[in-house]
Amino acid sequence: MARGRPRKVAADPVNQPAHYRTGDIECIDAMVQVFGEDAVRTYARINAFKYQWRAAYKGQEEQDVQKALWYLRYATGDDPRKAVSQ
């Protein structure tokens, strides 16, 4: 790999949105540290509901359905980020 500027990674608004990361820490990991795994899984179920509820109204229905699925997987203990990094 060339030295200098870091290489750009393709944007993935479902599995790893850039705006959910500060340095090496993803927001959801910080949430687990602060609130605990059970609370964050509950949040994930609620967030999945939100994405399903508004999917047809934002103009990005497929992406919002994919986000809902991401949060449902997380809520059941199946962290979707593990599948992306493998």
C-alpha cells in the first residue's frame, strides 16, 4: 500500500456508517459500555421498529429496511459487523 494519505473505503450506510464512528470507537460500542448490552439490545429493537415505520416515506425504502434488519440482528445477539469484517 502506498504511504501518505489513508486509502478510502467504500461508504456503507447500513453496516458501517462513517458518522457513527469517532476514531476507533463506534457509537453502539460506546452505548454498550455506558448502558449495558441488554439496554442496547432493547434500543436496537426499538430502532428497527422506527426504520420499518418510516421506510416508505423517506425515499430510501430499501436502505431503511436493511437498517431495520441490521438492528434486529444486533438485538438477537448476532452482531452484523462481524459478518462484514470477515
